[in-house]
Amino acid sequence: MSGCAVTCRAEGARTVIALEGDLSLPDVQRAEHEIRAGRRAHGEHLVFDLSPLDFLDSSGLSLLLRFYLAAEGRGGSAALAGPVTERVARVLQVTNLDQRLTIHPSLRAALDAPPPGAGRRPGARADSR
């Protein structure tokens, strides 16, 4: 699949943003528009479902990070949900963001967990234990 499909939906008090395909420079502007619309419609507690994401370049990573930080700055929260592909995991590891952002092993685990900051230091890795 080329390009990135973005779908947003409410799941309880969270906004689930599923990213499918390749999130790279040609698609970042459109993806940003769709994520903003989802956030406006469903709220500032964001969960990015990265399980259908095949590829992420620096512009896509920058987009995720901007929304992650903006949600927290607006009194919301943000988390990433996997499982992520090896290619996406490698980008997160090389940039050390896998140690700084909350990454859950699955969407269900992300939705079941309290929002980041509620009893856990920000950026802590979520466990499935």
C-alpha cells in the first residue's frame, strides 16, 4: 500500500487514530488535516493505533510527535499502540522515542490503561504484564 489511510473514532473517552500504510512526506499534510478533524470531533485524549502502519519516515514521526505534545499541552493525553512493524519500531528506537513516549503492546491495552500521567511518569513504557 502506498500512502497513509487515517481513520478516527471515539472509543470511550479516547480518540483512536488508526494509521495504515506509509506515513511519509507526500501524505503528512493530508494526514495532519484528518487527525485534526478527528481530534476536534472526539477530544484530546489520543491513542495512535500504529499496528496497520507499514512505514514511518522523519516527517511522519514529526507529525506524531507534534500531536502527542499538543494533546498533553491542551490537558489531554496521547499514547501509541502496537504491535508495530519492525520498520516502525526501528525508527522509534533510533530516535529514542520508544523510551520517551508511552507505547502499548496493543490497542486494547492502550484503551484499558489509564491515560499517561495518571499514576505513571510520562514517557514510561507500558507493559502487557
